[in-house]
Amino acid sequence: MNGHTLQTPIEYLKGVGAARAEVLKKELGIHFFDDLLRHYPFRHIDRTRFYKIREVNDELPYVQVIARLINKEILGEKHTKRLVANVRDDTGLMELVWFQGIKWIEKTLVPGKAYVLFGKPGSFNGRAQMSHPEMDLYTPEAAKRKGNLTLQPVYSSTEKLKQFQLDSKGLQKLVAALLEQYGNSITENLPLYILNRFKLMSRAEAYRQIHFPDDAIKLAEAQHRLKFEELFFLQLKLLRTKLLRVQKFKGNVFDKIGHYFNEFYEYKLPFELTGAQKRVLKEIRQDTQRGVQMNRLLQGDVGSGKTIVALMSMLIAIDNGFQTCIMAPTEILASQHYQTIKGVIGDDFLEVALLTGSTPQRQRRLIHEKLENGELKILIGTHALIEDKVQYQNLGMVVIDEQHRFGVEQRAKLWRKNTIPPHVLVMTATPIPRTLAMTLYGDLDVSVIDELPAGRKPIETLHFYESQRLRMFGFMKQEIAKGRQIYVVYPLIKESEKLDLKNLEDGIEIMRREFPLPQYHISIVHGKLKAAEKEAEMQRFVKGDTQIMVATTVIEVGVNVPNASVMIIENAERFGLSQLHQLRGRVGRGAEQSYCLLMSKDKLSPDGRVRLNTMVKTNNGFEISETDLKLRGPGNIEGTQQSGIMDLKVADLVTDQELLTQIRNFVEVVFSKDPQLAAPENELLRVAFQSKTNGLSWDKIS
């Protein structure tokens, strides 16, 4: 089956036809032969073992028996009608029973014949029984040919598919027909030197063995080969994109460090830079001197000082005569960046402007004007920055915060704001496990800030159950008595907004009873408030007029109150790990010891317990993200949906980390020797790559 045959529409496979093709497309996304081959079994049942009837008991999951049919009989009336048959081997008797398809099955059963029976065992009146078994006439050759005496594949199906006889067994028949008809012509897409180097079986053999393995060893080899192929072409695509960008997108050269950077470093930097911040600045400095467009991902926990690094990179751009901007996903976050940067550089140093959807028209016009004449050097905003009306005189550096909330298309719009694309620094406070970063952001260079600024004490995290609520109130009162402030956060999940709002309202009621006026003051922020009310409530807390802020997760990003030293998360079991970690990062901004209290109900699910224990055990965002990846799988980590990396069918970013790293390093070597894949031994790779990127010619791209 050459690549061309694999693209044959599924309706042309014998046994499919128009109606079945339609349901295969809708239910499983199977449009072509290739899709059916890649609908891999999710497990295999061991059919290599035969049980004697004497060994059968109802605790076994499935059994396979060879027995001779003695008799058959239809019993009962209308609703109680059933077909009962008895079979025997040399150790005993077993009863078979059917409640559906009785007429058709009864016709096929021939007393005196030997059958291979397979099914879930039960017992009735102390005798072994099997309901609706799979039955095949026993002949050693036929059994082997049907794959019945090996590891039998089990495929995921749906109720709709079952109406078309496309349960696991029906899908198995289609795959078997496809392999029988076209199996000998499946072409290879990896060169011989790669197959030998990594000891991989051929592609045709891998397809055969993953569906109908000879044994467990062959199945493992087939899975390994297909995992390798998936990850290999994924990395080939990502590193090719990176290579192309280096060739295609020239970058502005920032060859000097000048007045603004030096002045800031000497007189305005609020604290000594950590070793990690210095290292990242050096990496950015090297990137911007190469004459190639920089695309760097900066990972670092909340509070690790990413904004300062971004600001200092922007000052280098400004020293070299360029304008800069920061794009954030929400108005609150854009406004926080604006306040932070304005606070650090002061009013007399450089003009900074904020542009969001709610910027008044008059102010907006002034910003546009100053951007076009080059007067405004730092612009901070939401996606309002990429509107066509916004024109820069010479945009040299773009900082994008929380990248996963922006599509690739939105990023590209910013690139087009300048003849030579600006350098791009992408920041994220959601630490991403290395393997996921290699796939999600495989075309970016990655920098990590992995140490907190000096003087910051690690946040202490405690887990309290509902039954310990009084202890929590006591702890809050102690902290308030020391002059500290406290956040209390409730989950707000759209599907159950009524329930959540009730939780919040009940919570506020309890807080007011426990912390009454005039001794205590409470700010309340939730999604139902108007923007101005929300802002007013937040400001009361920022100024210290209130000691407690009760809020839904709107404060997840965008509030920086150094005096707030306690974060209480209600119903903590309802939050994801990365969300809990983000919320915890809202405290610990000052020099005081800070605390995060996780409140949960007394009974927890196993996953909920793992999440809360992980939070108590570590403050390290990368450890937390690894656990998150294991619990939720890569498909649920923010940002993976739009990236297309979740097309992986056999490879798993959690369990195949080692293989991915090995492949990544190998692909880098392949490209360093042969960037165009023009060498004869790489021809297969070039052809396979083009077919995977919809016939895009290798030469046309470069």
C-alpha cells in the first residue's frame, strides 16, 4: 500500500459502503484507509491460553474454551425467551445462553461439532455458564488464520457504530480485510540507516503486529516503531520550522547597550538580579545580536521576576532605536504590567502607554500618533495592539505574556507590524514539563528562570478539611492581628454557576459572622460585578482599607499586594494543579512568611488527594506540572488543543519522555548535517515530510 493507496476513501474498502463510511467518518474521524489503520486497538485480549471447563470460574475476566456442542433449545415465551445450549470437554459441562439474536444463532449451531468459545464466565446453580459467547468452529488452521489463537485486538467503538455491526469485532474484520488486501504494499517512510540505528521493525510489519500481534514481544516492537515514527515526524516538522525561520526571517541587530539600560541597571533596578535572570538576559542579548529573528520562550514561576527581564530586554531594543510592546491576554493583566513597569521606571524616565478595549477614544488617538512618529517607546495592552489601526514606526521587540491564550495567527499579526519582523519573547507562568515544551513550543528556544529573587521566603502550604474550619478562622485572626491581609478564593465554574455563586454567597455570610464590623472589613469581587465596582473593591484591598478579599478566580492574575500573606482556596479539590499553583503565587510578594491554605471537603477522590498532597509537598512549578501532566494527560494542559500536537495516537508525552528527548537530539543532528534533506539517504524522509504537510514542496518553503 503506497502512500497514495492509503489515501483511498474508506467507502471503497470491501465491506464498508456508503452508510457505514458515513458513520465511521462521523463517529471516529475515519475518512481514508490510513485513518482505519491508525485506529489502533486500545488493548489486546490474550487468546493464546485455553481453559478447561473445570478451571472456569466467575472471577476470571475472559476465558477461551474448546468444547463440543451437545444440545440446544429455545426456552420461555416472548419477554423471557432465551436460547440455551450445553457443551462438554473432557473435564465437565458448561451452559451457554443467549437473550438476543436467538433465531439467527440457533440456525448456526451444529450439535456434535467442536467450537472455540470465548467470553465472560459466570455460574448458574453451581455450574459454569457463559452468556453471548463468541463462537468459531474449531479447526487449528482456521483458528490461527482468523487470529483467534493470538492476542486479540479490542477497538473503541460507539453505540451508533454498533447499530451498523461495527463493534470491536466488526472493526477488527475491516482492519483484517484492509491488511489482507493491501498489507504487502505498505511503503516505508524511514530510511534504512534510521531503522538500523534504532533497531526498528518495518512500517508494514508494525501495522500488522499492532493489530494482530504474534506475541507480546512483537506487539511491544510494533508500538515502539509507531511511537518513534509519530514523534520523529513531529520533531522534524518543529525543527524544520525553526530552521526556516532562521533562514527566512532576518532580525534587527541590537549591537549596543546604551543610556536607558545602563541608567536603569545602575539607579532603578529594585533588587539584585538572580543568577537565573542574568543567564536569561545573556541568552536574549546573544539572540538579538545574530541578525536572525529571536523567538524565545521564557518560563518562570509567578513572582520569579520575568517582567523585569522582559523590561530590560525592551530597554536594549530602545537603546538601539526601536519601539517595544507587551501583549497580555486580559485587561487586568495588561494593567498590572503597566502599573509594575511604571512603578519601576518612574515618570521621568520613559513614557509608557496602556492600550486596551476600554481606552477612551481621545487617548487612543494620541497613542496612535505617538506610535507612528516613534515618540512612544513602550506600549502595553491586550490584543488591541494587533488591530490594523495600530501602526508603529519601528517595532523591534514584542513580549507576549501567557502565550497559550493567543493563537499563532495573532502572533503573526504582530510580526507584520515591521518590515523586518520584531524579536519575540513569549512569557509563561505556567511551568511546562520539558517534553511538552519540546512539542508545544518545539520551534522556540527555551529559557527558564528557576530561582526566586533574594529575600523571598518559600510559601508554606497547609491542607485543612472542612471539619478543621475553626482552626482556619483562628489562623486568619492571628495573621490579621499581625497587620497582614488575606485572600479567600472560591471556584467559579461556568456549568454550575448557580451553585458556585451560592457557595460564594454562603461563604461571605460565614465570613461576615466570623469577622464582624467594625473590627474587620471585607472586599468582595466576583464576575457579576461591573468593571468599575470590581476595580473599587480591589483598590480598597490594595490600599489596606480591607483585611480580607473574598473573590472568585478573577484574582488568579492581576493583583499584586505585597502585604497579603495568606491565600485561602475554598473547595481546593475542584481546581486543577496549575490553577492552584497560580493562585498560590499571588502571595509571597513581600519579605514576610506567606501561607496558602487549601480547604477541602472531608472525602476526596484519589486524584483530588494527589493534587492537594503535591501542593503541600512542593513549591516547584516544574514538579507540579509533571504531576499535572500525569494526572490529566497532555490533551488537557492549556495550549495543547490549538497546537495540533494531540494527534498522537500511540506515543504518550508522559511515558515516552526518554524516547522524545532521544529523537529530538537525533533530528537536530540530521538537520545539522543535511538542512535540506537533499542527501540520497534522506530522500524517503523528504517525500514523507511533504506528504504529511499536504504536498508542500521542501524547496518552495526554503
